Amino acid sequence: MHDPLVYLNGAMTPISEAKIPVLDRGFIFGDGIYEVIPVYGRKMFRAGQHLARLFRSLAAVGIANPHSEQAWLQLIAQVMHAQDSEDQMVYLQVTRGVAKRAHAFPTDATPTVFIMSNPIVLPTAAARELGVACVSLEDKRWLRCEIKSTSLLGNVLAAQNAAEHGVAESIQFRDGYLTEASASNVWIVKDGVLLGPPKDNLILEGIRYGLIEELCAAQGIPLQARRITREEVFAADEVMLSSATKEVLAVVRIDDQTIANGRPGPIYQQLYAAYQQAKAA
């Protein structure tokens, strides 16, 4: 069985041998931050934006950033080049470290740093051609969704809900307004305008969010960020997901309702093509 090398606290080691103490606060409390960076042709995609989000999340929860941006890039490259795949998903995690179990921050803990990488798994050709189905779900997560925390139980339950329904994602609504899916940002199109929820504490601002803003500007697609009602989602001309692994993916059905004509629409097609060009740049 292949035993890939990972980075843990200063050393490269086979993943089967990588160990953390049971009192690591990431294990005890989910007290940590993570980030995921796609790699195409052994080239990191928008690494600067991903690291900036990592740094924002660390600052938001008061974990000292253990490395400079350059040092992070060197460590990521070390893990990336130890893998066989040309296209990968690099996972970074920083926890507050090891300390006696108490809820308040310890004063002397050293952050735990872990990096691994796996082959990237993108949507199938059929999913691209036909679009995917989703289910709707009330968003019951905490109110700091802009922090990319390892405390992901709410997202796990939403993803499991989708799995149990045999669909791609759970699209969540809080108080009747669209937030996001379990592991994706959600967009709708109405009358040629791409609409996304505002970048506030109720969603994780995906790196694709900024990329889609750039692609829309380049492609001449009008874009608005505002609160979007549940009714608007179901009445949309197009619905789509964006994430590191989904890139941009059309949603053609939510619950028992078909979206528009039940096929991926022209704005999706335009954004997907532009996304592929951005990857190759």
C-alpha cells in the first residue's frame, strides 16, 4: 500500500507513522485552522490568496502564525514534490498545540503544523455535461463561518445529509436566505446577472469567490453580492457551486424541483471555460 510522505512539526514522515499527542487541542477541541490549495501540473493555484486566508483565520482565533509566507511555500513545495500526482490537493492544518485540557488558551503551547497532499478528484465528465442535484437544508452552524476552522461538525452533518439523499451537496439557508453548501459557495443567475451571498460571517469566502469576481469582470458578466432568498434560488435561471475540487459546477435540481430547463446554462459554461483558462495561465 502506498504510504505518502507528509510534513509534521519539522519533519517529513510516512503518513502511517505521523502521530500527534492526544492532548493536542486540535484533537480535543477542534481548536485549529486549515487550508486547501489545488495544484495543477505541480504548480500551486492561487497560493497567495489561500495563504492570506490561512493567516486571516489564524489571526481571528489568536493562533500565532508559525511561518512566513515564503517558509509556508517552501514547506508546501516539499510535500507536493514528494507525491506522484501532477494534480493534487494540498491540505494544511495548524492547531493551537498540546496543553493540559482547559477551554481557555494555554500560555505556552507551540502550534502543531501538518501538511499532506493527495491526488485531486474533480467532477466527472457526466457531472459537467448534465449538472448535479442538491438538497436544501436549514443552516444551523455557528456564526463565524468566515473562519476556516477545523471544527467542521456542522459541515460534516450537512455533507452527510447530501450523501444520504444521493446528491452532490446540501445548499443551506439561514432565516430564509442563502448562505452556502457544506463545502462550496453557491451562486445563482437571474436575467444574465450572477448573484452571490455577501462576504460576511455567514459564509466562508472561498478563494473561488474572488476568482469568479475576476472572471466575471474579464468576461463582461454582471455580478452582484447581496442577500438571496430561498424563493430566488428555486426561481433562478441557473444555480452553480464553486470550490477547489468542484471548480465551477452547475446545479440542475434542488430537492424535487428542476432549476430552469434542467440543463447547465450559458453563464456556467462561460465561467467554466474561463476557469480552465485561468488554471492554464
